Amino acid sequence: MIGHKLREFVDRVMDHHEIDAADVAILQNDVFADEVMTRDAVDVLVALERAVPKACPAFADYLVATIVDFAVWESRPTGVIDRDKAHWLMTSLGAGEGPTATARRIAFEIVREAERCDEALIGFAMQKCVAPSAHAVQHRALLAS
């Protein structure tokens, strides 16, 4: 369940189809000043990043920092991404058509920051970082012919 302020924020941003620097400041200084970060809130923010067609770079930076901090340092066991957390993160970050560029950054930074990390999330983060794009595969095929 998410808080009232986050729900209002999501409604407003979805109406405007954009997240700008002022919206990021509202998230930092208003929405999460009084609300505790939860898995549900993280899921909403990840879905919002995917759903809003235009977002400033500060929003991606905010998501990466906030979600890494929550997953690694605020949720138990501290510093550890166990199997349960890894499964939740992979499900949330990879939902829909797969992870966005920001979701890939989040996974990679969580793996980098955690003291211990379930190998499934390590594989998820590495696979998404090193997998060739469809364009690169086509380009190689054209060069080979």
C-alpha cells in the first residue's frame, strides 16, 4: 500500500505526462519526507518511470540512489540482497518489456553496493549490461554477409 502523497504525486505526473526537476524536488522534500520507503513505493516509482514518456535525468538519478539505498541499506538483512529481495527486484525492474535503461542501472548499482548479493540478481544485472542490442546484432550480420 502506498501513501496518500505518493498517490497524489503519481496522479499529477500521469496527467502531465512528464517528470521535471521540480517534481523530483517534490518527491525528495515532500512525498518521502513524511512517508517511509517500502517495496510497494519502489514498485510504483519503477512503474512510473516506465509509464511517463518524458522525464528529466534527475528523476533517473533519484530513482537509482533511492532504490539502491532502500534495497541494500534500509531493508533487512542490511547490506545483503538475499533470494527474496533479488526475486522482488528482478520482477519489479524487469516488468513489461524488460528493464529500462534506468532499471538496468539500478540493478547494476545494487549489485555493486551490496556486501553480498544473490547470484540471480548478479546474472540479471550483468546480462542486461552486456547483452547486445538488436541493432548491434543486425549490424554484425550485415558486416558478415
